[in-house]
Amino acid sequence: MKVAVVGATGMVGEVMLNILEERNFPFTELMLVASERSVGKEITFKNKTHKIIGLAEAVSKKPNIAFFSAGGATSLEWAPKFEAVGTTVIDNSSAYRMDASKKLIVPEINAGQLTKDDKIIANPNCSTTQMVMVLAPLHKKYKIKRIVVSTYQSITGTGVKAVKQLENELAGVKGEMAYPYPINKNVIPHCDVFEENGYTKEEMKLVRETQKILDDRSIAVTATAVRVPTQGGHSEAVNIEFENDFDLTEVRKLLSQTPGVVVQDNLDVNTYPMPIYANGKDDVFVGRIRRDESQPNTLNLWIVSDNLRKGAATNTIQIAEHLIKNNLV
Ligand SMILES: NC(=O)c1ccc[n+]([C@@H]2O[C@H](COP(=O)([O-])OP(=O)(O)OC[C@H]3O[C@@H](n4cnc5c(N)ncnc54)[C@H](OP(=O)(O)O)[C@@H]3O)[C@@H](O)[C@H]2O)c1
């Protein structure tokens, strides 16, 4: 099993390497790939020094699996070149997510769709993954009609440049800006670029990717995505209207039995999910579970998860583990 990590020097790439080590992911050769700027630099993994290589060299080595997290343009140009030499690409960018010929996978929900023929597999957007992890079992049981979601997204979701911007602001140093405004002591209602309809691309990912993963285009979704100066993970206030009524005790039980989801909801001792505690964990945390008293069959939830883990690297590696376990690669 030869494995390539494309974008190994980035925020997601670094977490990917940690998780490969933690989970003892089986491989015989590891290729660390980044842009030409980084070629030749060294990264230590499991006490072994690896030199960063370029994309062309990685293709020539024909890895069995390539984990891509190097931006959409890199994926669009290079994933097909890896595919052509027989590599299975699992892509973290938005390049292939809404491509009808590509599958968009959260293993706990829809890994069963994967076959040997899937050579480019898309990993969902971080804010969508954590939301559908909680919503999938509820949709199955009560059928979702409409979702209203507001996100509070970590700066780590923007990559190394954004973390540097906050560090610079905290140190009072002028530097390169990842955002159009200061992020320290601020919230910015603008994640990714604006689309023609006035929503951001991040907001529309929550709409389109949710419908694709839950395999139900009838689910109405409306989103507001906001950047906040936190680092441990993304948080989301989610309002869900169901076709059928629910029982709150049953909702809590259902969620606490869902693999990968942890219920943190005890108001007596102020227990609810928060990003500083989700940081570094693979689970999706849910709390503030309560009925929306303003209309029937409607639930309010607060969902938090480490965007670099379940929102990106962990989910990608879980897809690869599923492929290996089922002889699909
Ligand atoms: N951060 C998140 O929470 C998150 C979640 C889900 C998905 N994603 C997606 O994952 C991708 C990476 O995000 P990130 O946050 O890790 O970004 P990042 O910290 O900015 O890292 C980008 C990585 O891509 C590499 N890269 C950039 N241009 C390249 C090129 N032309 N050829 C080869 N490698 C290139 C960089 O290499 P150099 O160091 O050499 O520049 C670096 O390793 C993006 O597509 C993003 O949308 C991110």
C-alpha cells in the first residue's frame, strides 16, 4: 500500500499525518507532496525523515491511495493524472463534491455506495460533515423538511494563512491578510466567496452537499456562515423542521447511539459542546437539544466538531480505511 499525502505542509495535511500515525494506517511507502515552493523540505513522520516531493514525481510513483488537500485547482488538474495511473484519490477540496459522477462520502452515512470503480472520491465540506453526522439518524426517523443553520467557523478552516493573520494581530504585527478585515475581537459574516444569489459558496455548500449526502433533494436548507476567531473547531446553531413529530428523550437516545456522535447536554451542570473541548477529537458533539416552541415538529441543536479532524482529515482517512477493509482499492 503506497500512500501519497498531497498538501502535506498545510493545516489539513499536518493533521492527516498525525491521524495516519494515531490510527496506525497500513502503508509500505509514504509520499509527502506539496507545491514547488516546498519541494526538498523535510518532514519527520514516525521518526523517519521524508523529503517533500512534487506532484509529477508522486504520479510517477503510482501510489495506491492519494489524499488530496491542496485546494480545488490542484485537485482538478492533478486528481485525473493520479486516476490515470490507477491511484484512488480521496479529495478534500470542493472540486468534485457536486460532480454527479463522483460520490460525496461520510463513511458512517453512505460508504456503502462505494465500489472499486470509484477512483476520485469527494470528502464533504467541514461544516456539512458535522451537521449531517447528527442529522442523518434524525432524517431516517422523522424525515427532515427544512434546515436553518448558522455557523460559527474556526479560522483553521481557512488554512495556515488565517492562523498567521490572527497570530500577527495578537502580536500587533502587520502581515498578510487571509480575510478582508481583522479577525481578532471580530466576527465576519463571509466564508469563501459570494455567489450571484447573495449567499457565500460556503453557505451553498451546506445546502447542496447536505441534500447529496442525505440523498434527498427535497430537504430545504438555508444557511448563514460566519467566521469567528476560534481555533478548536466549527460550531453550528441548527433549527430542523421534521415531517413527523419527535420525542426529545427519543432524540437524545438516538443521537447517543449514533457512532461518531457524542451528546453533551446537561443544563444542570452547564454541559454543552464548545470548540476548545472538541479540539483534537474525532467526534461530533451535540447539545442544547430542545424543541422549537414557535412551530410544530421543530428541533433546535448546537453542533461542534474539530473541522480539521472529522471535518477533513479523519473523514478522509476513514474513507480509505473503508476501501481497504472492503477490498475496493
Ligand atoms: N482547513 C479545513 O478545515 C478544511 C476542511 C475541509 C477541507 N479543506 C480543504 O483542504 C484543502 C487544504 O486546506 P488547508 O486548510 O490545509 O490549506 P493550507 O493550510 O493553506 O495548505 C495548503 C496545502 O496545499 C499545498 N498546495 C497549495 N498549492 C499547491 C500546488 N499548486 N501544488 C501542490 N500543492 C499545493 C500547500 O503546499 P505549500 O506549503 O508548498 O504551499 C499546502 O500543503 C483546501 O482545498 C480546503 O478547502 C480544508
